[in-house]
Amino acid sequence: MKVIYWNSRGMGNSKTRLVFKKLCSINKPDVVFISEPMIALNKINPLYWSPLNLKPFIENDRGSLLPNLWGACRDDISPQIISNSSQQISISLLQNGQHAFICAVYAHTNYLMRRTLWTDILDHISANQGPWCCIGDFNSVLGANECNGAYLPNRTACEDFKNFSNVGRLHHILTRGAEFTWSNRRRGLAHTQKRLNITMCNDTWMHNWQQTYCCTLTRSSSDHHPLLLGFSDEIPRNQAQFRFHRMWLKHEGLRGVIENHWAN
């Protein structure tokens, strides 16, 4: 199964919608989450989704404010909504007969507001035992090593994020591709990059779907790289090829070494 998360910075823009369409055409995701669409979901023509083989199934609840997180999936998938708030959407779906819990995150920029998010996610994990994956824009980093710029990250915010990961026993999955997933696109000393978009999974998830990977996709029309999460319990069919140096064929004792090895 494939999941795409993208901070689009505005789905009302025709160029952004075209970029998203290309992302889906190339990667063929089963589930997608879009943050910062900056418009209501009903402003998108329903016909837009059909060529993508997707159907929108939720937008997050922010009261009187516009939703800042959408969810869409393939027609044959029926996600069950566990939670829907201003900073996250948590769902349950079936993958190969097993329940998978996915929390799509769009965290507040203020670390005090993020504390509510951390508590909510931990409560959901506790109330719904099983494989959990959290993916999205966490607007937080673990430390200065996940930043590139003139200013150090807030130490308290980093400690909060670390504590959340530790209490939830969530492992930060290695993200292949771009080292930093967000950039302010400024020049000189004002230029800043951070690893804000990540994927985290608990032990049960890693046990159930040992073939779990996360990578960045090409950044376009936004200051964030899209994330692609893939997971499966299938064993890869491609076996590594046996290779050796041709020079060993010229060695007089090679045949004997091989015969003795196979005999034992």
C-alpha cells in the first residue's frame, strides 16, 4: 500500500492541482493526505478526482476556520475515522486482512499548541492497540541536526517532540531523498531548511509490515517535499545476484576450494 502526504500550500491554484495530479499519476497512491489546501474541499470539482482513481473521504474539523487537512483514497478502500481535529486525522483501514492505524498530522507552529496534539495522538494509540503510523508535517524537529540555518530550534519544543516519540514508542523512519523536507526559499543568512515532514511507526507496525519505507518526492509549487510511504508484508522477489572477481577463475586451487566447501 502507498500513502502520499503533501503540504500543498494551496489547492485553489491550478498549477498546484496539476502538480498533485502528476504525483498521483506517477506514484499511484492508495491513500493521500493534503495539508494547507487553503480552500474547502467542496470547492474542488468532483470530476477532478476520478482520473486519479481517488475519492475524498474527509476534511479536518477546525470549527469556523477552513480545514487545513484533507484525506482521499481509492474507491475500493473504506477508511474508518477514529479521530478528526484541528491538527490531525486518524483512520483505520484494512491491509491484507490486518488493521492499520494511520494518523495524518498537520501540527501547529506554536509548540504550546502542539502539546495538545501529542497528548491526543498518545491517547488514540493507547485506546486502539495495534500497528500505528504517524505521517505528516510535525512542525518540529528532534534537534539542531535536523535544521540548516542561522538559528537553533527551540530546545523545549525539541524535548517535547522527543518525549512524545519515546512515550508512544514511535520510531522515526529513515526518509530517503532530500535531507530537509522544508525550505523557506530565502537567500543568504535568512535561508533555513528543516526536516519537518516525517513518518513514525511503532513496533507492531514494523513487525506486521517489515517492508516499510519512506521517501521524498520532487518538490514543486510548494516549499515542502511530498512524502511517499509504502508498506507491505510481502517478501521481495528480487534476489541479490551472486558476484565474484573474474581473477579467481585463474587461481589453480579455486575448484578444490569450491568442492570442499559444498562437500561440507
